[in-house]
Amino acid sequence: MPRVRKGQAPGKLSRVVFHERFAQSFKDPWFDPERDALARVEDIAWKAYSESRKAPLTQKAGEGFADPTYELSIEWLETRDRLRAAEDKRNHADTPSRVLVVVGAPRNDGSCPGEISKTFRLAQLCREILERERIEVDLLDLSLLTSDYAKRIYPCKGCVSTAMPLCHWPCSCYPNHALAQTGDWMAEIYERWVAAHGVLIVTPVHWYHAPSVLKLMMDRLVCADGGNPDPTSTAGKDAAKAKALELAGWAYPKHLAGRVYGVVVHGDVAGIEGTRRGLADWLDWMGLIDAGPKARLDRFIGYYEPYATSHDALDRDTGVQDEVRNVARAVAEAMKQARAGTLSAPGAKLKSPRPK
């Protein structure tokens, strides 16, 4: 059995440093009348941090888990139950077809940029086409991470690299109340992915890559690709137990497989092809099914033109607008075939000799 390597993480914060971190959220003078009350809250937070009180609300796992007596986070159980309900509803033949349209740009007019993104406009073109096809559209605008109060996606902690079964489906790393890592948007986003029959991602290129708001979500979806639906089987986050479980034989279940996808990537200078390939490869790896060549689009908008006139460039480029509409049409067509059981996906049922 491989040993668990240790020695990287520093020790806990000192009380002084903890105070400095805690106080950062209350620098506004409007909080001055409540400094005594905040000090009492800080003392409670310090105690919770010192005792690593990650999940203060738990209950016994119960039937269906490897260890029915294990105390599981109630918040995790509630998320798990919502995902199960969403999956059941999605699989019902009478459920209307649903596409999750993801806006991968961080820009909107409710924050510092002061203007909507071209990505949002392109996503609206997709939405219009899908709704004409009587398809329900769930618009997931990741720019809200930059403009909504306390809306956040925490980074993936990389549990999968220790052992796949340590990565739980849905993610159990958050919330972590001891570290004030609460309000994680992914608990809702997992449900929205599960509920969808198709996914259409629209994104710009940032420094040859997907923007940070999109990449945060992508990394946190690793648990959908091989994740462990039973945290009790690893006694929570017991690395040694997770390694043993993987080495005993792990199935690497693909929890989002079978959904249809399309991708629209746009840029102004470089990086569109690499980003489009990266997104498509990622979705392929998770077992999603591409909606054909017309559903994988990368285009420049306002090539080497000023940023200030980029919306005007999009206004003029009716060709790009129509190509984006075609991505939505391709997704709609493929999704209908997938739900009818007539979509051709050669090799989809072949067993991988090297699952991971």
C-alpha cells in the first residue's frame, strides 16, 4: 500500500493572524458601533477554526451507505438528494428538454467593466434559437461571481490526485465552516448540470485559456468524472482508505455522461482554437456527446481592433452571429435524437482498457 505523503501544509494560524484575517471584512466604519458584538462572534469563529469544525450539522448516513453510522454533513446530504431528484426528473420521458447555456465571461455591467459582455450577447442568440425549438433554457451566467454579493466558487482542492474515491460526488470539500469557506455556488451548479439534457458553453479567451470563472467551475466538476458517491466509504477524507479503495478496483463512474454539448469560443487576437479544443476534449472525457462539427465553433470578433469598439464589431459580423445560432440548432437537433435513442455515437459502449 502506498504511503500518504505529508509535510507541505503549515500549522494553524496564530490568534493574532486569525484576528487580522477575520477583521478584513469589517473595515467599514459603519461596523464601529458593533465592535464588541463582532469580537464575540470572532471568539466563536476562532474556537470553530481551532477545533476544525468543518461540518457543524451532521446526521448518521443511514441505509445505502458503506457505513450507516458515519456522521455525514447535512448540507452535503441535502445537495446529494437534490441531484438525485434532478436526475430522476431528467430521465423521465415526459420532462421537457433542457439545455444549460453557460456564459463563461466574467464581464457584466453590474461591476467594474460597466458593460455587458459579447459572450452574454452570443449566449442570448443561442437562447432564442433553443426556445423557438420549445427547449427549456437554463442560463448559467458565471459573471455573477464578479458582481453578486457573497457568490463564490471555491477552488478544487485536488483530492482526486490523492485517490479517486477521495473525490466525492457531489463535492464534500465545501462548505468548510471552520475555514469560513461557505456559500459555495457549486452546490447549485451541480444540480443544474444534472438536470440538463444538453450543455452549451459560450466563452471568450483569456490569455490563451478559459477565463477564471469558467475554469473554477470546470475544475470543480472533476467529481462528476469518477467521483465517489459515498463519503462514508473513505471515512470522510481519510487518504489511506481512499488509496486502498482505488487500488482494490474503482469503476470511475461518469455521472454526467450522455448529455449533448456544443461550444462557442471567441477571441480578438489568438488562442481560440486551443481553448475550443480544450473544452471539447474535457467534455468528451466526461462522457458528453458532441452535437457534430457545427456545434464546435471558434471565431475572432474584431480581429486586432480596439477593445472599445468590440461590440460594434460584433454588430457588423452577422456571419458569426449566424454561426453561433447554428451551434444552438445543432445542439437542439442532437439532443432530440439522443432523447429518442437515435443519435449515433460510435464507440460509446466500448469498454476502456484504461479507465480513469
